[in-house]
Amino acid sequence: MTLQRVLPFTKSLLEQTVQPGDTVIDATAGNGHDTHFLAGLTGGNGKVFAFDIQQEAIDATRKRVEAFTHVELIHDSHAKIGDYVSEPISAAVFNLGYLPKGDHNIITKAQSTLAAMEQCLSLLKEQGLLLVVIYSGHDGGSEERDAVMAFVQNLPQVSYDVLKYEFINQRHSPPFLVAIEKKKSKK
């Protein structure tokens, strides 16, 4: 077996979870890579909601997903997911930090990220996944990382399984994944 890096592992988890026709969320559209990937997984009968506060990110994502008609791009904070999404979701993905090749002063922040994560968890179907890739090597990154970790460590074990996937012998604050799976309710 070859260990997968964080982003390929994240995609592998999405492939195991998202089915054609599902509704999903890309909470940080960025340059549109995850939005495009999710659009392929959900198929034309599914729905992808992609959020970003930066017009530059929305424009880049629009170009990347122009062939897909089932993607809704939302130029707004992921903290407002509940204003746009009401149906159950099978997955949500976050890439925290800043827009690659963008303004490094515009970053995701703990307060909006935690609000968005809470909203995603309330929409998540049983056996659905909330995936958060945490980049913390920039100014403000460690505060957001610590807040997210405190939040997920306190999720009730009876309702959620929480996994941390990281390479521990790499330097310079490598990204890591937090994966949250909503458990089946016991009837």
C-alpha cells in the first residue's frame, strides 16, 4: 500500500460517499477543483453548492465548471450556508486558509468556519461526510486550526466518528484532514 497525500485521500473518501443525484457543498470554492470533482460525482441529477467570499474565486470556479448545469455558485460566506441550502447533503468539503495564488491576507476564520461546519452537520445525512482540510502555516491559521480541533473533539461519539489524517514527520505546517462521519441512528 502507498500512503495517499491529504488531498487524494480526501477525494477517495468523497468517491466512497457521494452518489449520483446527491446534494453536496463545497464550502470554500477557491479555484474550483473540488467543485468540479463534486459535480462529476453527483452527476446531472445532483446538486453542488459552492461558496466563496472572493469574486476572483467564484470566477475561477465558474470557468472550471462551465460544462455542469447542476452547480450553484454562491458569492457569500460559508457561514450563511443555511440561507441557501435546506435539503440533506451527503458531503461537504472545506479547504481552510487562503486562495492559492490569491491575496494571502484574505483567509478563512474560525468564527465563520465553525458556523459553517455546524450548519453542514445539521444538513448531513446518515453516513455522510464533512471533510475539512486544514492549512495552518499562515498568519491566523493556527487560531482557526485550534478552534476547529476543539470543536470536533467535543462532537458526541454516539453521533459522529471523527478522524484526523496527517503526516507527522513533515515540516512547515503541512495540511491535514479532519473527516467527520455522521453515524446511523439506532432504532
